[in-house]
Amino acid sequence: MPVEQIIQRFAAKEAEFKRARDNYTYKQTVRIQEWDPFGERGGEYFRASEIVFSPEGGRYERVTYEPPPTLKLISITREDEQDLANIQPFVLTTADLPKYDIEYTGRERLDELDTYVFRVAPKQIRKGERYFEGTIWVDDRDLQIVKTHGKAVPDIREGRENLFPRFETYREQIDGKFWFPTYTRADDVLRFKSGECRVRIVIRYSDYKQFKATTRIIPVPQPNPRQPPMP
């Protein structure tokens, strides 16, 4: 299959997966830990939440446990929140293709899967937008991303520095059709002007369930044709 055709087909599959995932509930935990340049453990950020639907059918994140963060060397920024939602569980759809340069680098055996391997980088970076830069592995049968390795870009160095670690995200086939992100791990050293900081991130996604609206049919009493009318 020509490389361009592979790209178009897996991007279409990714778009289909993204629409399907929007109809699933799941649980998510995020743990971020820090160490100073001397190897001393710093603080931690932890959040457990559920992606659920309201009775009206609206989808939202419900936080189930979030103790006060104890981070001292880094902080959770708006860009970090965007990356947790969109970059770590990276999806490359047909609509996203014009934003990226995609280079085919070969085939690779990944556990029991045969995959196509691509390098991905943003063509240009627009202010206020977040992008993925790194490598993706695409299953050669289902034509969906099964692993990503890279980082969120751009790093922000003007004003208050905001740097981002390299990470790996793994997917698993949950429903026999789509590959869902289940585990993300980052363990990297961020080199700020003020010094280095080691950051470890672990994100787990679990308990995927397809949302199905429930309806109840209530019978409406019908008049008895044998009953005489009221005077």
C-alpha cells in the first residue's frame, strides 16, 4: 500500500475512533511528582476523575478525588491541562493532517503487533495552540495508533518558563474495534533557567463503557369502549 494511502486510511480510522470515544465513559487518574537537582523528592499532584454523561446527555469530567497539590518546583498550568486532555492521548485525524509533517520511517514489531512507524511534527506553531511532536506506531491491520512517544510543543521560555516532558502513551483494544489509550508515562528532566527538575507523570485510563441512553415507555390509559359515558 502506498505510504500516502496508509496515512489517509489511518487518519480516517482515527477520526472514527475519536467520534466513538466521545460516546464512552471512563475513569482517569493523573499523578505528577517532582525531584530537585540533588535527587530530593519534592511534592505531588494527584487527581482522580470520571468522564460521565449528565441526564440530559452532556459529557463532562467529574472529579472524585483531588487533594491539595504539594508541588514546590513546578505548577500545573493551562497548557498542562490542555496536554492532559488532548496531547497525551494523541489522536491524528483527517482534519489534523494539514497541521503536521508526517514521515514514514519503516515497519516495526511492537509486542505481538506489526506496525507502521511515522515521525510527526507540526508544520507551523500558532500562538495559543498545542501540538504533538514525536513518533507514532500504527497497527497494520486496524490502522489505528497503538503507541505514541514524544512531547507536547511548544515549550514556553519567554516570561514565566513552562517546559514539558517527553512521554509514552499506550493503547489497548477495548471493544474489539477501537484502540483506547490506557496508560501514559513520562520521566524526564526539565532544564529551567533556575535549575533542573525531574518530573514523573503517570496517567491511567480505565473502565471504558459505551454510553447508552435509557428510555422508559409509560403506557397511557385508554378509555374502555364498553364503559358508558358519564352523564
